[in-house]
Amino acid sequence: MIRTKSALVASLVMTAALAFASPAYADGNVRCNAGSTEKWQKIDRLKKKVWMEGWELQKMQVEGDCYEVYARTEQGQAVEAFFHPVTLQKLVVFRRGQEIYRAPGFGG
Amino acid sequence: MAFVRPLFWLVLTVPAVGMLLGLARGSVLPMDLLHPSGEMSVRLMVLALLPGPLADFFGHGRFLRVWLSARRNLGVAAFAYALLHLAIYCIDMGLLAAIIDELALPAIWTGWVALLLMIPPAAISFDSAMRSLGRRWKRVQRFVYAAFALSLVHWLLLDWHWQPALIHLAPLIVAWLLRAMARRKRAFERTAR
């Protein structure tokens, strides 16, 4: 009986933990509020921005309404950065799921 | 039936071959394979963990007997994909210093510990070890539960998408609840007698 109960409790706790583990700082759901894609700059323009950061570019893509960049910093850290497609402003940077930079005033 | 096991392993190898071919051809980056290889490992863990509790509830029918007999293979395959996941990670990171530098991040060490926990169960996944270890064999195999839980945490901390992790956990929760029900029923019948 004790085993049954602990199995039940464990499964419930795990479900609850997962349900409530939903993002405090979700990089999956960054919203740039970039508006219509007609006004977006070319994603290739980001290359210069990335170079100016001193990063080594690995990959660029559109993620939701943001430009997303995977890169390596000068220290070799793996970073995932979100840029505004219109202004090309660096909005938020994650390192292995942890937020390490957020542009002042950016709440997306 | 001698051909069944090699065939089974051949099927299990297909995704890995696809990943490595893509890498060799340069059509994918190592970082693109991190997610699929890790996910494959988790899926195989789920498949290895499911038949036990299901057999407790549904009884040992033919289907579940076959599944149970494949359980160890599924577990070893899960470990193999975890190793592939690690190899891809190492290729992607390139420098040992960079790997060590991010070792302390929660999203990273959870993955390492999950992999380490899979080593003992995988290392004793052959018949003679099973025979000589007896009851202790089962106890070591239970490390997989911890490895599975940590793998999900590792995934969650990297992605912050709880839905995929939950989808992989859901069938197991159902199976565990069914097992709990079966045990409760059996305990009840025993006391009623």
C-alpha cells in the first residue's frame, strides 16, 4: 500500500511540477512585436551586428516574429540571441536556457 | 526468430544513420542534431519503462510479452542515443574548456548526471550479469527512473517548453497509475480473503 501511495504521489507531484514549471523566462516565447514582415530588414544584416558583438555566428533564423541568432561569444559561450527584425536591436540573450541579457524596457 | 533481434537493432539505428549522414553531407549543423538525438534517447527510455507497469495491469499477454522481451534492448538503445547526443554536443562545443565552463549551468549538469546514471544499468544489460546479480540487478535498473526525470529537467531548462516534456511523461504517468490501481486491487483481494 505504501508503495502504491508513493507511486501515486510521485506521479502527481511530477505532473504538477511540470505544469507549473512553465516559463518564468521562456526563450521559446519571445515576442518582438515586429509587425508586418514587409518592414523587416534583411536577416543578413544581422551578420554585422553579430560581428560587432565579437561573436562567431553559427546560425540565423526567424523565430516567431523575431530574428534568432545562435552564436559563440569570444569566451566560447554558446548563446542564443533575439533581435528585432525592424530595428535589429539586440533584445534578449540566453545561455543554455538562462537569460544573460535583456534590453532595457523590453518585456517580450 | 534469430533474425528478429538484428532487424530490431537495424530499425533502431536508422535515425542515427540519418543524423550522421546529414552531418557528413553538411546539410545540418551539429547543434541541429542535439534536440533530435536527445529526444530519441528520451523516447526509447519511455518505451523501455512502459511495458513493466502495463504488464502489471493488463497481465502478460502476447503483445506485452514481446515488448517486455525487447525492454533491455530499448534501454541500451536509449543509452546509445544519449552517447550520440553527448558526442554531437562535444563536436558542437569544440573546446574542452568551453564544455567545462558551462558544466555548472543547471541545464547542462542535469544532462551529464542523467547520462552518468544510465551507465550502470546499461553496463549490466546482458544475461550473465542479470543472472549473477539477481535481485540487485533490478535495483540498479531503477537508476533509469532518475535518469529519465533528470533528462526531462535538462530538456525543460534548455527549452522552456513544458509541453513536449509533458507529452513524453504522460504515457508513463498513465501506466504508473494503472500499476498502482492493479497493486491496490491485489492488496485488497489479499486482505479480503
